[in-house]
Amino acid sequence: MTRRLALAFALLPTLLPPAGPDVQQQSFRSGTLGVRVDVLITDGRKPVAGLAAADFEVRDNGVRQSIQLIDAADVPLNVVLTLDTSASTSGTRLADLISASQALLDGLTSADRVALATFSHAVNPRIALTADLGSVRQELLRLTAEGRTALMDATYVALTTTLAQPGRSLVVVCTDGSDISSWLRTEDVIESAKRSNAVIYAVASANARQSSSLHELVDATGGSILRVSSAADLRGSFQSILQEFRSRYILAYVPTGVPPGGFHRLDVRVKRRGLTVTARPGYVGVESGK
């Protein structure tokens, strides 16, 4: 068995959503710990600032909740850069990808942390979450392009990086092609996304075949997909992702009037007319203390 194949099998028990009562390890918790939801409010394409808790309405399985608004400036970020380094990214494309990643690092603060993973036909978790941005910059300069594309496997690994981490987690997945090499099933990756607190933003080539799986994965976390027509557009895309994520609202509440376990459908609304709300459609809750 090759080292990469052995790594894939070693990760499976960690990544795959377990059946039965042990599922809480990858689930939102309800009860006294509460639920936190990242929400983006836009007017057209422009994020809307200045809203208060009273401007929002959140229903959990149809039951209206009493919410609090957390100051996003007080919550550090965990950013997981997940970069496609398959053979098709060689040359200028890889150089532009590295430059875009460096630009995103420029926008982080001393309180934020970043992790770096790359993927081709196998996933390489290069740097664990760290505040040492210099080490991440150095590792970026070591990237080379080879192999095929295992997008779902890579996203799965990125999600596990954010488990049980304090702060807000942002997974940035960048790919220039379709998934042709993943071991894991798409539905399992999407299920893990539903159980994660992370928000996924995907940057994909406009020339790549449209993937409904990627849309489902991003939608499950309340994120979005940015399509770029050329590698040169990556830098601006990475910067706009970070800016938009920082502009999101953090709503928190202790679920009231709903059973603690199972899938909870979320309905997040804003009372001002004409605005667009982007948030995860639900979460998997478990009873506190389990």
C-alpha cells in the first residue's frame, strides 16, 4: 500500500459521519452551548453593515428564537486554504494561485490563524492551523503541480481541520477542474459540511464543467462560489472572500421549543425590504451532555 493510499484510509474513520449517537463529534451542539450562525446580508452585491439583533428573525424548525448579535471583530478567524495543485495548474496558473494566497494572508490579523492543504489525486495537509503566517508563506513557495483532482477528499480534510476549534472557520477551496480522483462519496462530504461550523467559499474556473455537487456543498454551509475567467483574477477573488466573510453577522441563540437532536431547519430573515440573506439552511443538533 502506498503512503498516500494509507493516509486516505487512515483519514476515513475521522472524516466519515458516524452513525448513531456518536454523531455529535461533528455536530452543532444545542442546549446551554447554543447555536451560532454566520449570516451574509447584501443589497445587490454589496454587503450591508449596521444591522442590529432586532433587525433579524431566526426560526429553528419553524419556532422563532431569541437571538443575540456577536461582534465579529471580537472573534478570530480560522482560515483553511485548500488549493488545487493538479497538473493543470502548472506554470503561470500556479504562480497566480500562490500570489492570491499571499494576498489573503495580508488581510489576516495577529489573532487569526491559517492552515494550508493542497490536493491533486491525493490530499496533502501541509500546515496545521497556526498564527505563524511566515511559515505558511514559505510553504506556499514550495508548491509544485502534478497529478489529477480529488476535490471532495480535500474539502473533507479541510472541514476536519476546523472541528472543535474556537473562533470562526472559513474554508477557501480553489480548483480549476472537476473532481475525478476522490475516494469519498459526495453525499458524505455534504453531510459533514452540515455538521460543521465552517463556511465554505469555493473559487472555480469559469471554464470548468459546472458541478452541482460543489454548489450543494457550498450551500450547506451558507457560503458561495466565485467563478474566475483567468488565473489572474484569483488575487482579487481571494481578497474579496476575506472582506465579505468579515462583513458577515454572527447570530447566536439557545434553541427553545424544539427537540435538541436531529436536523434543524433554519430560516433566517431580515426585516428590511429588498435585502438578500445568505446563511446555512440548517444544522444537526445533539443533546447537551452527550
